[in-house]
Amino acid sequence: MPSISATVAVVSGGPSPEADVSRLSAARLIPTLEARYSKAVQLELDHTLPALLQEYSVDVVFPVAHGPVGEDGSLQGLLDIMGVAYVGSGVLASACAMDKSVTKRILQAAGIPLAKDRIIHRRDDLNTCARQCIEYLGKKVILKPLGQGSGIGIQFAEGYEDLRRKLSAGLAVEDQMLVEEFITGREITAGVLDLKEPLVLPVTEITTADGAWYDYIHRYTPGLSEHTTPAALPAAQYQHIQEIALKAHQLLGCRDISRSDFVVPETGYPVLIELNNLPGMTPTSLFPDGAKAAGIAFETLIHSLVDHALSRKTQGLITLPTWSVPQLDAPSPS
């Protein structure tokens, strides 16, 4: 028998390129939620969502709609307007964390180590921009869309001609592209579970079976990547990564959950690459692995996140603060 009388909606899909991946997360969550709550439903992120949230009298939403609209504060704003509790960060933190440029400017101001970068706009002269990027960032660079996840749209370029061609291709899809210096190192990630008090999960190293970059295919195809938790790093470096992950989570104002990705060079400091404010829950996702290494079973993780979101509702924390204001006189009739 379910132990809590509540209806939980898992919201997935939507217009993002990550829609199919989000549905994998949803499929994994539904049975876990059905084991504890009176009702669990999977809803699509589209124009029917507001009506369905009301039809099912949803008490709390577990968003797994990764990428634009689901993860960038749009869905979160809708839920705030409707007064529905939800797992994860609020509107502002979601919007800031989803935009790689905004994330970097906030964290850069706090002294967190980041890759050097340039933002290129569609309106810019690509010949000039390509030359400036090579001069400032080096011959080998990485191109990234500002608001996509799961490695979508990422390209590697080496040299002026290659960079100019790939900038042109990227800007045919996006208004802006982030160009970063290429840093060689180990791919590392660290999650933060922020419920009654923040817990930084054990650090994970990501490797691929064929030594390839950890792209979309390698992320979501079982057997193509390996997650080693805890990562075999020097103790001081390991601790430093956890400290940065927590600091980034707090600086961006994240709530409940986040995961920070790093490149760790052979020498020097770990470099934070990006922060994911709504980590995936698929069978190959990294956050559940970190939780498991901390002794937190998947079911316990999911139930704790939902219970925490429900507690915000019962405590009245999902409503906007109200301030008393003077009463305005009614305008006199003309």
C-alpha cells in the first residue's frame, strides 16, 4: 500500500532534442513513485499540461523534461503560477544554469576555475571572430550551444578554416555559440543533494569503452561508458572538486539537486565545465550512481526528493511572499 496520499506527475518530453531521453527518465521513475504515493502519472510537456495538472489534482511534479522549456525555468514558472510544488530549482536558478554563458559569468565572479571562452553571435563577422578565437583560445577549441544539454550541438574545431566552417554551421541553428579553449584531462562529475542540508555526493570519473568523447550516444547507450565512483583522484583534488560543486550549486541558487561537470588536467586545478540543475534519471545517468555510492538507493533518492517538494507545499513555501501596501484612492470620475 502507498504510504503517502499524494498524486505525483512526472513531466517529460516537450520540444527539446532531449525529449526521448527525458521519457527514459520518466519510465524509470513511475514504478518507483507508484510504490510510495497514491497515484503517479506521466504527463507530456505540451499545451495540454496545465489542464491535465488540474484534472489529476496533482500535488507535486517531478520534472525530467531536460533542455529548453523543461529545464530553463519555463516549466518551473508555469508550476509557480499554478501553485503546484515541484522537485528541483526554481525559475531564476533554472534559467541561469541552463545558459552556459550566464553560468560562467556568475561563477567566474566568484573565482571558480573555468575555461577561457568567447561568445559569437549570428550577426558577427565570422572571419574576424574565428581569428580572434584562435588568438585568444588557442588552435584547438570547442563550440557549444548556450542552452542545450547532453552534448547536443557540440563540435570540436582545430585551426581557422575548421573553426569558421563549424561556427557557420552552428549559427545556422542557434543565434549564439560559445567557443571555449580545449582542455585535455579526465572527465569528472560531482552531484549535490540539497534537502534538509546539502550533501556533496562521491565524485565520479567517466570513461568511454573506445576512448571517444562522452557524446550523446555514449551517454545513453548501455555499455559505451563506465562510471567509476569514487574517482581515483588525489585526496586534495577530490576534496577541491566537491567544494567547487557545492559552491557552484549555492551561487546559482539551485535547490534539491544539481550535478557539476569538470575536466581535470594532469597538472593544475580542476576546471568546471558546466552545471546541470536537473540531472537525468535514466539507467545510464550519473547522479543516481553518485547517490548509490553514498549509500542512497535509487528509490530512497526519488522518494526523498518528492517528499521534500511536498514539504514545501505543506509549509506554504510555494506561494509568493505577500507585502502590505497602502490602499490607493479610486480615480474620480471625469
